[in-house]
Amino acid sequence: MPLTHTRDLFAKAIKGKYAIGAFNVNNMELLQAIVEACEEEKAPLILQISRGAREYANPVYLKKLIEAAISVTNIPIAVHLDHGDTFDLCKQCVDEGFTSVMIDGSNLPFDKNVELTKRVVDYAHKHNAVVEAELGQLVGAQFDSGDKGGAYSKSGVYTDPDEAVQFVKLTGADSLAVAIGNSHGAYKFKGSQHLDLDRLLAIKNALKDAGLGDYPLVLHGASSVPQELVDDINKYGGKLGSDTSGVPESDLEVARRNGVAKINIDTDLRLAMTAGIRKALAEKPEQFDPRKYLGPARARVKELVRHKLRRVVCCAGHAFD
Ligand code: G3H
Ligand code: 13P
Ligand code: ZN
């Protein structure tokens, strides 16, 4: 099956009142776990690749791995650039055949974000790809904040509903990532904080009232940081802080019912992989065959993804809608 467009996936998801899981991939085991879980759950899939993933795995390897995945399954798969930070990177991905790119201009002033996003939209639309943009700033690392640059926001800037309308109209972006208290990583909230779901509803309604219909919103930083994964990592030699926290699944359910069509998950995959590797190595310290610890880790990621598809994103059974 050829690559699918997120535009088609979102239209069906909004109609069917579910969301699509967007899972980050960096290597073969993660990809296999995600694709097998989606295949078994008959779920549509967005595979997303960050700039860091391209640098780690080499874009050609990732492309060939995804081609392999597509050839062994018939579920709909879209390939998306996660947190593209320049026009050139977005262009490169569109030219390579990605069906969707994110241009993340959220660290720029409004006008500059509009300008950059519109430039990417104009190019992508001419080449049969769609664009996710972002308005507002997530707390923490917005994209690779290492020595290659990137943005880091200490306080975060929540998305303003009226600005969101203006932004979508000016840029023609196909979906919008919002900042409603969400953040990346394994340390999202202090105490019992929640997403600002009232703001999410206000954004959704403002877009609708402005004639933009059921416009697809995107939730970054949607990992729930399951305690059992954190516990296993620490039990088998890891050192995660005692203040790990993620988005409660109940918040994600409300988000899904209020306009969020794409739910981004990376951290939970990393935790599952790490928990699986640590446990396998700790239980059989004599092992040195990577298959003996990457295999169980891959199984753990698959189990996690199946749970997300069934209970969180709720797109299980919707591959062929
Ligand atoms: O939102 C960021 C994603 O989790 C990707 O992270 O840039 O470390 O690959 P990365
Ligand atoms: P998490 O860190 O919560 O998994 O978010 C991932 C993400 O937003 C990728 O763009
Ligand atoms: Zn993100």
C-alpha cells in the first residue's frame, strides 16, 4: 500500500471520534513494534521522524526501513517530519516523499512564524504533502535543544484561541499543534497538574466559529509516563527521578473528544524500550547477544503501543474506515 495522507486519516478520525497515534521512530526495533501493534489492532498509523532521528539513523536507512514496513502490512501509514525547524529540512522531507511535515516556528514571533509556516505550506501543497504548524510554546525542549540549537522555554506560552484562527487563516496549515500545558519528556507536571482542557475547547470552538470546521488539532507531549515502566527502569539499575509524571489518560480522552486528531507519543516508547532492555540484561547478565535483550524490549514497546491504540488514542479497528 502506498503512503497515506494525514488529511484522509484526520477526516475519518474526526468523523469517527477517535484520534491517530503519532509514534516517533529512530530504529528498526521501534518501527517493528509500532507497525506490528497497529497491524494486530487494525489501526491507522502516523510514523514520525525528528531531525535527531534522521541524524541518528541516517535518512536513507529510515526510508528503507519504512518501505520495508509498508511492504509487510496493509494498514494505512503516513510518514511525518516531527518538529522540522527550517524550510530546507521540510523541503528535503517533502522531496524524499514524506506525506506530512511539521514546521515548528513556535519559538518565533507571530509574524515570523506565519511567514515561515506559509512558505512551507506553499511548497508542501504544490508537492502533495500536508503541513502541521505550531502556535504557542511548550514548556521545556521544543525540539533538539542540544548543541545544534533549538528552543527551550522555561514557562511556556499557551495558545490563544483568536490568534489560532488568525494563524490558520494566514498560513493555510493543515493542522495545528497547540500549547495547553503540555510538554515533552518524562517530567511534565509538578504535583497533580492537568492540561488546560477549557482552552483546548475554546480553540476548537473559535476555529469552528471562524468557518474552519472541525479543524484537526495536534497534542505534542502526550506520553503518560506509566509508573510501572519507571519502576522497572529504576528496579533494574536506572536512575529516573522521583518526580516523573505524564499526561493522565483521562485528560487525553477529553482532548480526543475536543478536537485533538493527532496524539504524539515518544517518551513512553523510550521508557518501554529502556525498561525491557534493563530487565533482560539484569535477569540474564551472562547474555551479550543483542537479540536477547532487544527482542524483549521490542515486545514491551509493542505491548505499550497496543494499549495506546485501544485505550488512549482509540483508533484500534479503524484502519479500513
Ligand atoms: O518532541 C520531540 C520528540 O520526542 C523527538 O525527540 O528530537 O530527541 O528525536 P528527539
Ligand atoms: P512525549 O515526550 O510526551 O512523548 O511527546 C512526544 C512528542 O510530542 C513528539 O513530537
Ligand atoms: Zn513534539
